[in-house]
Amino acid sequence: MRILVVDDQEDARDLTEGALLSAGYSEIVTAASGWEALKILDVGRTGETNPPVDIALLDIVMPEMDGVEVCARIRNDPRYADLPVIMVTSLDDMNSLANAFVAGATDYVTKPVNRIELVARVRAALRLKAELDRRQARERELLAFLSSWGDRRANIWIDEATGLFVGEMAEAYLVSCRSEAEETLSVFALSLDRLAPNREAGGESRGEGALALVARAVRRVAASVGIVAAAYKNGMIILVAPELGASAARELAQTLHATVQKLRLPNPESVASDYLTASVAAVTGRAKRDVERIELLTHTIANVQQAEAAGGNRVVVASGNGANGKSGARISESLMHRNEVGAPA
């Protein structure tokens, strides 16, 4: 990570730089004034060049141009709208700090700088920035894919019953992902148990209404973590979560299962429960090629179908693993490597 340290006092710059170097941050650029910082950042230039730094540490009290004005000028440049800016201030200058937050500061540390606090604030800011960058990249991928559909009508790629993308969109998204290296990927499948008999017992409109309520709840969960949600015509809902690891996938699968339970949707068939239940499957693996991503999807669908056949109302979580040192998506089929949660006794 590239860090810009701006302070008019050489000793302060050296102390901050030393603290960051000891924490493993090796790419550090220093500036002795606000003007020098703006020159390094090339603020005001029109163009799409990548920002030269990932985070900026700004001293508030500086001659000619203080840190508040520097922060405001940085934020006025569209390239730096999301750049983490941490202000460095003394305890007796909190009024200036308030102005700094109005100007767009992200966080602050106080002088004399405490190494542990400084490193913690920098790491936290960089983690948030990295997550924001990932979400924006996924949004750009999806928008680029949708733009290739040309002038086709929306009902071609939006499922009418759920308001989600049609299931084929999840497949197309998996195929359209481009990565030069293997990456972690989690795929989820949610299916209302015995949906077909419920449609027959309660009528098509009631079945579609239940699906719409479930889809709305799933959209809220998906939006909180920035993943793609789609639905097949049979009512199965698919979610694709790039860079989501096994532990987070387990938690999300359980959240999806609990979300359906909290809806307490009436079950007109009343065979096993007064309320509709759902089975959820999650498969996490490492994949690079298109076929490996699709393989994750097919295993996820197979797992949720097996969960339904076994009685439903459960969560099945499977992990991918490499075999013989070869990369790619490898899913363990052994029950010893598959964890079931919420299965009926």
C-alpha cells in the first residue's frame, strides 16, 4: 500500500514514517507542505490515471495551506472521492478537526502520534477502502455484462415472479468473470421446501406471492454484502459471492435460512410445518476458469436438491479443496466434509 505523509515538521514526518515502516508498509511518500502534497497527488488534473497513493495522513496545522484546505481540495478531485484521509491533530485543536470532517476527512489520530493507534487506524481505513474497491469492481463487471445485452427488454433478464435476475444471469456472470489468478468464490442456492405441492394446494398466485416475499428478503441480505442474486423458473434462488470465504459463507447461509423462517409464510399443505421452510446450500472453492465456476454452481444446486430430498429445512455447507496440488474447484463429496445445520432430528 502506498501512503502519503504530509507534515511541515521533519521530525514528525520521520516519526510517522518510522512507525509505518516498522508495521510493514514500505511504500511511503512524504510532503513538507500542503502544496507539495497536492503536486504529488496531481490534484486538479483532468484524466483517468490511477491515484499515486492509497491513503493520506494530513497534519492539520501547517503554514500557507492547512490540512483542512488540503483535504477539501483532495475531495474536489473525482479520483480521490474514496481516498482514505486521516488527519493528524493535537488534543487542543478539536475545532479544526470538526472542520476537517466537514471537508471530507475519514479518521484522525492525535499528536504525539502513538504507533499502535496510528497503525490500527491506517489498517482499518485500508480494509474499508479495499472492500469498497472490490464492490465497485463487481458492479462494473455486472454493468459491463448487462450493457452487452443491447436493447433487449428488461423482462428477458428479470424474473417476473421474484424481481431478481433470471437464473441464467448467474451463469452468465460466472462465465463473464475474468481473473488472471485463482480466486475464492462462494455460491449459494435457496429453495423453498415442497414448493410445487404448495403451489398446487394454495394456488399459483399464493405460491408466486410467497416467492416474491422471500426474494425481497433475500435482496436485502444480498445488498448488505454486495453479491449477485438470481432466480430460476422453478423458484430456486442463486447467489454468487466473489471473494467470500468459507467461514463467511457459512454465516451467510445460516442468515438466509433464518430469514425465511422469520417471514412465517403460511404453509397450505401443512405436511411438516405450519409455515414454509427453506433449504440452503453453500459451496466455497477456488476457481479461475469458467468451467470451474460453473462447477461450483452445479454442485451447489445438487446439494440443495439433496437437502430437500432428505426432508428439507436445513443448511448444507461444502468447502472446495485442491487435489494433488492442482488448482481449480474441487468439492468434497464425502459427508465427513459436509456440515449440515438445522437438520430435523
